[in-house]
Amino acid sequence: MRLIRSSFISLAAFLLSATLLRAQDLSKYRDFSLGTSLADLSKQIDAKPADVKVVHQQPALIEELSWWPRISGYPPRPEAIREVLFSFCNGKLYRIYVTYDDSATEGMTADDMARAISETYGMPSAPDASMSLAAGTYGDKVKVIDRWENSQYSVNLLRPSFSSTFALVLFARQLNVVAEAAISAASKLEQQDAPQREIDRKKKEADALEAMRVKNMKTFQP
């Protein structure tokens, strides 16, 4: 009897520890893993090079890729995700921004969402914090409802003020620091270069208009 009880306790402890270890894997969202290369993730979601948006090229290469899940199977399986925005820093996935479909979360409270997400990531904290939905340090700040974090990764449940649904933002801490610094530096450079770019744009438009004027003067017949 003692042997059976001891075996049962050992099995229960093993299953509990396995569940806790799995729950603490904050580097993944479904089948997507932070740190994945842009090339590998593009293959995973069947994206084309033209689907990749280059946000900044210097001082670090910041790129974005959007994904909308395809509903398959019969009958079609309900899909809670509306869109996922993947952000890359120098070719590595450092941020995942998930927005959920209104119909999938209708009527659900913040506690309901936190409870559902906790099944994957473990116990959350309720920090007195806010963060930007946009990658980088710019953009309106949104209050963090709940957060799951460790020394390497952070998972954040948000509810944007402009939306009736919820969002989940995951990021790799080390890569996120590099990306935010690069985005901040790139934005400052763009602000400094804005006057010259406007001058160049107007000159290009004027040159194109002058070229059309010369062409039309040669062919125009009243």
C-alpha cells in the first residue's frame, strides 16, 4: 500500500512539475517562437518577400510581417485570432502582437482572459504599468492588465482603448531593448532629415512636371 501511495505521489509530482515547466515557457505563442529567423517564420506562414515591411534600415534593420490565420476543416474550427503582427530586429523575431476577434472575446472580462492565458503561461502579476502597442517607444500607451514574465521574456495582456477586444504582446527582453533603441535613434534621424526630404520631394515633383511640359509642348495640337 505504501509503495502504491509513494508511486502515486511521485507520479503526481512529476505531472505537476511538467505542467509548471510547460506553463513557464514564455518564449512561444502557439507554434511561433521568439528568436525565430524571418526566413523560417516566412516559410511557416507561407509569406512572400513582398509581404515583409521594412520599418527602419539603420542603425538596425527593423521589419514587420502580418499574418491572418486561415480557417480550415469541416465544419470550420472557430479561430480567436484576428491578426498577428511579427516584428523582427536584424532578422530575428523579437515581438509578437496578437489581436483577438471581437466575436471570440465578446462578453469576456479581463479576469476571464487572464484565467484562459494562465493555462499556458502560469500565474500572472498585475503590474502598475503601461506600454505602447506599436513597436518601439512611440505611440499611445495602454495599461497592462496582466503580465507573465521572467528574465528573458515578457507576455502582456492589454485592452486598447480604441477596441472592444483584447490584445496580447510578447517580446524577448534583450532583443526588445536593442530594437527600441534602434527605432528611437532612427525616428530622431528621420525628424532631422525631414526638411531635406521634403525639399527633395518637391524638386522631384517639379522636375517630373517640367519633363511632361516639355514633352507635351512638342506634341500638343490645339
